[in-house]
Amino acid sequence: MIAGLVLAVLATLAFGALLAVALDGRLAILAAQGARQRVETEAPDRLNRDLAPAWYLALAAIGLSVVPFAEGAALIDSPVGIVVWGSCEALIVVTVFLHGWSPNAPFPLIGAYRYAAIGLPVLLPSMFVLIAAALPAESLSFVAIVDSQRELWNVIRQPLGLPLFCIVALALTLRGPMDYADAADIATGTSAEESGPARVLWDIARAAMLVSVSAIAATVFLGGPLGPVLPGPVWLWLKIAGLMALFVLGGRRIARTTPSRMLSILWVILLPLSFLHLAISGVLAL
Amino acid sequence: MTDLIVSLLAAFAAWTGWRVFRVDSMVRASFSLMLSFVAVGGIGVVLSAPYIGIATIFMMAVEMMVMAIFMVMFMMNPAGLNPMVMVHQHRISIAAGLLAATGLGVAILSTPLPSNPVPAEAPVVAQLGHELLGPSMLIFETAGVTLLATMIGAVILSSRRGRFGAADEGARPPGLDPGGPPAGRRPESGGGHHHHGGHS
Amino acid sequence: MGMSPLARLALRAPVPVFAAIGPGRQADVERLLARRGLRRALTPRDAAVLLLAGDLPPDAMEPLGRVHDQVPRPRRILRWTDRTETGDAVADRLATAWRGLCGGEDGDDDLQPDAPSNAWRGVGPHGQGGTGMMGGTPYGRPMAMTGLDIRDGLQLDRYTARLGPFAPMLPPGLVLELTLQGDVICDAGVVCPPFAQPADADAPVLCSARMLALLGLEDAARRVIRGGRPGALWLRGAVPRGLGRIEGGGDARERLAGYLAGTPAALAVPPLPELLSGLEWAEAMLVLASLPPSSILRATRLREAA
Amino acid sequence: MQTFVILAGWALLAALLARQGMKAAASSAPQAAPFLGGGTPDSHAWQRYHFRPYTMALVFIAFEMEMMFMYPWAVVFVSEGLTALAEMGMFLAILSVGILYGWREGVFRWE
């Protein structure tokens, strides 16, 4: 059972990351990058430079471990699953910051601080949305949240939830309108001084995180492994793939505003919206 | 088994805590401290307090991120490019540290701690929720007011910008009628210690 | 022995090109790099081929050497000096060079001497080149020192650097000396004006593509250059209202709307230091991208004459 | 126990991949210089970095701490019913005042 779940997580991460890179059209690019020289900057923080992509990847794996692949079968069946995922989100901010801090170069540094400024308040809508999903389930565990969607998926019961979580997902995977770490005006920001395999690993970790975030979204809003005819894991994989395509394609087609303006939008528009979402979900759950 | 994991996590927490004072970089120091707290949170999880344990990890990840930002902002040589010593007043600090550790150790060992392990399937999070909404309701709401005071205090102390102008220029509200004298009290020139009240 | 599947896959990758654009070639290069099969790298670390277009003035040779050396090995520099050479021919040469590099050819060597900017090895009490807390040149460079901020008056470090002439977010040739606190530009000065470009570089299509790329829409920028529609949401809305407002020329948002509608802008741009100082980095780069290259050139020349 | 092995396993696996799967980085001095489009910096990039939304960071910490009360609340929300709704409504109303005040003072922007 456990070995099977470990395998499921590993396989989902690996194939999902492959799919994410392919959706981005970057398979060949990564293959070419991997063979190139890995450049070192002046006096970098070597430990954190090497470990930042590793932690990003590990957080993706941990996030996916709390997701139930079949009804009642999660690798880490924690009674506080959404808090575990929340900690993963907070640690992602730390990891991306370290990735930008460690090369000791101006553009990565600007990217790192920009991401900290946007990534921290993005946690708030995320927490509101997940807490709202926990209300009808009367539990913080993802298994129970899946169970509570037997009659009606949360995407319909709590209509504001998925759109809000999409913004969170884009921020956590450094994509499109929320990619404040690796933006073009700072020459790809935290990655500006990375080359060769280090750049490839960072991209793979981002792809793996996309899988993980999509899995969480599929579990919380689309009923996870619930579905007719097909077995649970297949439903989960289909939903993950669909959400990944949504994030990749949507991310490419929405413009990114300046960080200061996005900060205001987060606090002044998205946070009140999350309040409203929680209030509506609360009244409906009673 | 629980004992082994708790000891390992405790050793890790102590080691990363010690690293906080041995590294040169403020960023490394902050995140060493974070790792230390992560291990403490892990101990919480092992000791049947899953919510408190994971919440500790969550909070500390966020807080050490903010701490790293402020440490780098205000400390000299924030990245430790020149090696430096992170501790001051070695003798006093060693003595204080030993004293605190001994005191706490004695307190813990001499306290008759209850020994009734929580059953694995106990709904501890729900119990915490009922406690918060029931007997500890006042504490919970007081925390809300305290945090509100924290927010307002943080804004007042750290923000230069204000509704009615920069803080260091004496923010003044606009007049009640167009072109009239500013509404509200006029800031005293000698600082905020006088309480004359009244209008000009 | 055949190639590994990974190496075969790598051969199909678009050529990662870092563009060093010289006088008169901005429009050519921007159109060239919007082709399929080529990819404009925003940093030399992401590139393998350095494309040098045009004849550089002598004072740009040293910066070129710096950018060249920052491309990871194996690397190749390709010159596109002949104006009559078509884009197809250059794209072919780029692809050949890339295939050669993927096939294990040796690349070019460094152009700059292998010496740190300041001698530091073995200097100082710990041998790291620095002294005390903040003194000396640890690992070859001094540390930034504090100064007054223009926004909130906090005395934090001021980071001064010269940016350009090949920075992808600036007009080619422009070298700015910027002093930053955080990512806010406290001081800006023009060290070199941008290279003169023909009127084609002011084409609304290229101007809007530059702004779209900064808004995170590289695909949309390519589509626009190839003559399509941007096909993206929240384009004008993403540019803050009132940003980079110039008398008679509207703000950056209005200029973007104009470019997308196909109307070129002709503006009297105030001197760049006036325009840029006090802006956040993202805003400043958007403002610069919203100005046609010819008016930026006029604004910097004006300052030199004054 | 199992959870710990899994968590530690993922972290170790990823760290091994990062440290073993990559060639060591090495560069000549001109290669190592930070990228500034051909320009040069006066100093190291590491600095007392002026993080602009610092007031926001402080308000965020307070708000985040408050959010921690909401997780146990969510679990008992349905069983406690209106009491839970009222108490949390009051709590959030108090904290909204803080957000409103911060917004009025303009702290949710680059300082």
C-alpha cells in the first residue's frame, strides 16, 4: 500500500513534470541546456544556491504526498493536511527567495525581494480558500475534503474558490501574470545568473510544483479521485492534467502588472474577495 | 520509537539553533533558526499535537522570511562577506544561557507531568476548536484586539506615508470647509508628549 | 556510435541567442529573433550564441567582451555586419553554429583577461580581501554604503552600477549609471546615448512588442511582430495609469494602446534622469519601452548638447 | 513515524539529485561578473537591501497569526453553528479594521 503510494507520487511527479515542460514547449530547450557549462557568480552562497532547487522539488513532492490518490488513500494522511500544504506554500516563498539571494548578483536579488513581497500576501487568499473548503468537510484533512464533495464538487458549491486559487497557483509556480521572481524586466530575475544543469533543475522543479499545485486544486475543487466508471487515480490524473493545461495556457495570455500595483490588488481586491468567499461558504455550509 | 524521533529532532533543533550564531550571513542565520523551529514543530506532531506542530512550521517559515528581510535591511555586512562574530559579551551570554537551560531543565524535571497519552484517533483539532469557541472565547477575541493594536502600531511606527501627508512633516488633515484651517488637532512643535488638546 | 536521444532532442531546440545590437540594426534583429527556431535569451547565461549586429563604436568593444565572456561554454559569436545579408541567411548561420556547438565543437575563449576587478586573494586578516566589518574588497569588490533614500528617508545601502549597452530591457547602446535603493531608482545618469536606429525601429509593431515582452507576454510579442494579434488579456490595464506621462504624448498605457492600434508616437521626451529617477525598476523599464528609440536618442543628445 | 521517513526521504532525494546530478560550477573571473548588459557594478549586490513594502510585511505577520485561529475554527464550524459564525465574524471584523487602516495609510504599495 505505502510502496504503491510512493510509486504513485513519484510517477505522477515525473510524468506530470514532463507534461508541464512539454506544454511549455521547452523539452528540447531543457535537453540542450543540461549539457552546457554551469557558471558560478562572484562569491555566491554555494550551499543555498545548490539546495534551493532541491527544496523546491522536495516541497512539490511533499505537497503531492498529502493528496489522496484514491478515496481515503493518501501517502501522508494527515488530519491537518491543508495546514501541511500551507506550510509548503510558506516554504516555497523562502526557497524562491534563497534562489535569488544566493548568486550575489543584482537582478536575481531584485527578483528575490519582489517575490517575497508578492508571495507572502498571496498566502492569505490561499488560506481563506482552503479554510472555506474545510468548512463543509468539518476537517482539515484532504481525505475528508474529497469525501465532502460526493454530492457536489466545491468548484460549484464555492464558485469563487477555484479562480482565487488559480492566482495562488500561478504565483507558486512562477508563471505568467504572477511570475514576479523571474520577470523579463530583470533579465529572468532569480534565474538570471543560472546556466546549464542548474537552470534545468530549477525549471524541472517549477514543473513539478505545477503538478503538485494542480493536484491540490483538483482535490479541493474538483473532487480529486471521485468520478464515475474510471478508477480514482485515473480521474485524479485527468483532472491534474486539465488544470495544468489551464495554468500553462492561461499564464501565457494574461499580462503582468508592476509589483507595487499587484501588491495593492492583492490586499485591496483579492483579500476582501476571499473574505466574501469565506462568508458565503460559511453561510451555505450551515 | 517516539523517543528516538523526538531526540533526533531535538538534537537537530539544538544544532541548527547553534548554527544561527556561527554563520556570517544574516540570511543563513534566519533560515537556520527556521530549521530549528521546523524541528520543534516536528516534535509537536510526534507528541500528538499535529495542528500546533504544523502551524509552528507554517508560522515560522513566514516569520523567518520577514525576519531575514529585516535583518538584511538593517545589519552591517548582511551577507557576511567579511567574517564576523555574531555574538557579543561572550562570558555573560554563556552564563545567562547556562543559567536559563539549567533553570528550565530543573523546572521540567521537577514538575509532576501528567502521563496520559492521547489516543491516536482523538479529534484534537476539533477539541481545540471547541475550546476556542467555548471556554477560551474571551482569550480568542482578546487576541483579535491585540493583533489589531499590533497592526496599527506597526503602521504608525514604520510608515512614513500617511493619509494626510508624510509622517515626518506633521501630517495635517484638510480643512472642514474649502481653504479653511486643518481639521483636528494641530501637531505640537515640541513632539507628541504634550497633551494640550483643544483647537487653535 | 549514434547520438543519445537527449542530444538528438537538444538539436531540435530553438537556437538560444543573446543579441548585442549595434547602430542601425535594432529592427532587423528584433524581427529576426521573432522567427521560429530562434529564441532570444534575456541573459547571456541562457544563451549559446552571441549575435553581434552592426559595427560597434570602439567604446562598446569592452562591454561586448564582458557580455561575451558571460555566455557559458561552449559558445560562439556570430557577426551580422553586412546589411544586405537576409534574415534567412543569418538564421541559417545561427542554426549551423548551434548544431556545431551541440555536436561538441569547441567554442570561443574569453575576450577579457582572467583577473578579478580587485586583487583580493590572501589580502586582509582572513584572506578574503576585506577588513573589519564593511571595509576592503572582499572577494574582489567593495560593499555598498548607505545613503539617504528619496522616498522614505531611510539610510540604507545605495547600489550603483552601469547598465548597458547590451541590456535587453534598455534600448541598444544606452548606458545608464543607476543608483538603486532596493529596486527604486534614486539617481540616474546617461553615460552613453543609444545607438542611432533607422525609422523602422519606431514602427508601432516593434514598440508594442517591446512593451508586451516586459508584461510577461513573450509569445504575444512574437505574434505581433509576425503581423498577428497579441491574443492576450488585460494588456492596457496592466500598465499603471499615469505612468511615464509626457506632455503631448500621454502616459505609457495610452502609448501602448496607440501602438496596438498602429499609430506611431512622436514625442518630445524629457531628459532620462528626470524621467527615470524615483521610479521602481519595473515601472522605469516599462516607461523606457513605451518610448520610440528615436525620441530616446533625441532626449539624450539634447542633454549632451546642453 | 512513517510521515517522517517520507518527508525526510523526499528532502534527501531532492538534495541528492541537486548535489550529485550537477557538475560543479566553475568560472573564470570575467565569466563570474554579474550580468548588467555589459556594464559594471561599483559594489557587491548583497547589501542592506531596501525592501520597499516593509510596513506591509509587519501587517502581514499580524494578519497571518490571526489566520492560525481559523483552522481549528473551520473544523468545528458546522457543529457549533451560529456561535462559530458570530464569534469569527466579530474576530474578522476587528481585524478588518486593521486592514482598512493600513489601506487608508497607503501601506500596501512600494513605500
